[in-house]
Amino acid sequence: MALNGQVAKLFGTAALMGTVAGVATTAGGRQWVSDALKQVNAATDMRRRPPQPGDYWARCSDARASGTAPIYHGEPGYRGGLDGDADGIACEPYRGM
């Protein structure tokens, strides 16, 4: 019986992931997924200081030292030069392999 519950969870998770991936293939869907992920990240990040109008960071190490990183697209201080992978999140934590 426990195995059936695990299989159901696996298929449920796969279905949810497939739905999100399918939505993300449309122009509006990509923006929706991106916005949703930013909201989740912003709600769960551990910034000590939210970005302030007029913020400008020459390097991510400066933004991190101030407690402002990560910085999301549309927030003060965000710029493409700090977003190495162009995902809309600048100065995100590096999680190397």
C-alpha cells in the first residue's frame, strides 16, 4: 500500500512539472513562471537589507557585503552586468558542483 502512495506522489509531481513546463513554452507562460519564481525567491531569501532606490553595485561581492543580494529584475540596483546567467536574478548565491 505504501508503494502505491509513493507511485501516486511521483506521478502527481511529474504531472505538475509537465504542466509548468508546458505553460513555460508560451511567451506569457514564461513570464508567469519567471514572476512566480521571483516571488517565491523574494519571500524565502535571507536578505538583511532590501534594495533601495539609488542602489548601484559595481560587483556582486559589494551587494552581498551590504546584505542586499540577490537582486531581482525590476528592483533597485539590478542590472544585467550583475546577472551572469541572464535569469533575472543578479548576485544570486553560487552553488557550484
